[in-house]
Amino acid sequence: MTRGLGRLALVAAMLSAAMTQAPAGPSLPPGARADSVSPGAIPGWRDDDHRIALAIFAAGCAADPPLRQGAPIPAALAGICAEAGRLTARGPVDRTAARRFFEERFSFWRIRPSGAERGFMTGYFEPEFEGSLTRSAQFPTPLYARPADLVTRLAGDAWPGLEPDLSAARRTSRGLEPYPDRAAIESGALDGQGLEIAWLRDPVDRFVLQVQGSGRVRLQDGRVVRLVYSGRNGHAYTSLGRVLSERENIPPAEMTMDKLVARLKADAGFARDLIRLNRSFVFFARKDDLPAASGPIGGAGLALTPLRSIAVDRAIWPYGLPAWIDATIPTGSGDMERLSRLMIAQDTGSAIVGPSRVDLFVGSGQAAGHRAGLVRHSFDFTVLWPRAEAR
């Protein structure tokens, strides 16, 4: 009898230990680490208005299908997204309840990349350019829809005979082949297919639109056409800012998007040759039903919210993941601002690689573009990982 009671006590102790053990954290690449933190230890956590992030989160983790394939969304995270949708549908949620929603359903993990204590943040925006739906001498540079023969590589796809870093290919009668690169496309590789959906003033405007992944084209009659990402040719992305910085001995911290664009606009021949170093080429689709006041559509297939939506490495982080950002970044008017708030991962990008590398969506238009181009700063990155017992 004593031995039986002892066994029961041992089992009870083991169950208690299992129930109180630290929740499992995210899996990270070698060298990176995730340190468990409590929300109360995060500076500014209680001061944020978590209702804003909750409203974004309640729209869902991602559309089905998303605009761009991302990491698998954990079942627990999908369940919490759905719960947030039900909660907000019942009526307004106060600030305290919104904060507790995240505290009770997620564990908090400070992410540190290999060999560093902080992550690295850049900014992006939705540009707007003058353009036309027909070609003219004023607007000779085409934007293309996604070609029918373009195949995007998904996780686990084996493409024998093709370079392993190709993210897309061309389907032919002979099998898959590398898609034409930027230089080939600019030289007419897609001519005659009727893929042109809009026309811009010059290749520099197109380059900016492709780097940002979405945009607005303002027509001569005042109408605005919204464009969303629809794929790319699969070749590796090359940062022209980095290339120009190295060529002209410009410190990387001083190489803003404004400076890069000004340099390209000043010399058409120079611009053509430099832009072609980036062999990656992005295709677009018109999104005519997108309200004018709405942000652009991110990789998750959902509208982005300025200073609340971030792009992350899609090989590591799933869409819909909440993350706490703590950074000091330029305002765009000469000052610096502390940005300490809860964000939602809703986008991805070819240059966003690494566990604590993010791109902050700043907004739409010229002012947002100026500010986005200034953001190249280190920051503290804390992800909220769903607890296994998500409701």
C-alpha cells in the first residue's frame, strides 16, 4: 500500500512538472537563439494599444491561398487567429482584454541572430507613379502580368538540372527551364504575349515598384490603378543600393532609396546597366476592387497596415505571427522616433532573410517612401509563439 501511494505521488509530481514546464519555443536556424521572456519584462508592452494588432490579427493569418507561399501556419496559430475573429465579431474589445488575449495565448521569445544581440530592420512602402493603360511616348515602360508558363517553386520541389537557388522556372515542352532574366525581358523576351497591364515613364519607376512589390498607378484622367505582386522570374535578387555603395564608396548607412533613385534618374544609360544587374523581375496583377483607403496586399493575401505590418523570412516565420518591435527609427522629417509596439507578420520579400530580419511597412505615397528609405536600423525582436493549448 505504501509503495502504491509512493507511485501515485511520483506520477502526480511528474504531471505537475509537465504542466509547469516552459512552453516550447520556435525552431530557428543554427546559431540563432530564442530566449524566453515575460511580457511584463518588455519595455512599453503595457503602454501599447493592443486593440490595433488584435483587429489586424482577427482578419486571419492568411488568405486561402496567400498571395505568396509562406512557411506552414501552425495549427495552434490558425486556431488563435480564428478565435480573435470570433472575439472581435461580438463587439468592441477594451485595451486590457486585448492585451490579455495575447498574453494568455502566446509565449514570448526574444530572437537573437547568429553572432549578434539585435535584429536588422528596413522599411518599405507602396509607391505611386503617373502612368497609362496604353503605351505612348510619355509612358513607354511596360509592367507585365504573370506569364502563363511561369512556375513558382514550392517547398520540397525537386527540379533536377536547374540551379538550386532558382525560385521559379519556365514550363516548356522540354520540361522546366530557367526563366528569362531582367535583361532578356527588357530586350523583348515577353513581347507579343499581351502581358502588358500598365505603362510607366521609365525603368527607374518600374524598378522601384518591383522592389516594393505593390503600387498605385495614377492615370491622366485621375483614376488610380492598384497593382499587387503576382510572381517573379525566379532569379536571385541583387541590392542595387549595395552595388552603388561599393562602386562609389558611399557609406551603406548613407545609401538611401532617395539617393539611389536620384542617381538612376540622372543618367538613363547608367540606370539601364545598373538595374540589369538585378536579374530578378517582378510581375503584377491589377486589383481594381481594393478600396483607395486600404493598404496594399501583402504576401499573406491581406491588406497591410502602416507601422503595424511587417515582412519576415517566409522560410522561418509563418504569416499571422504577432511580434513585438522595439526600435528607434527616423520620422522622415529629421527627427528620430521610438517605435515600440505589437506587429503582425503579413508579408515577405526576397531580400528579407534571417530569423530577426524584418521589413517594416511604412505606408503609401511619397512621404512614406522617403521615410521607408531612411530605415536601416537595429532593433529588438520578440516573437509571440502560440501555446500548444490554443483554444
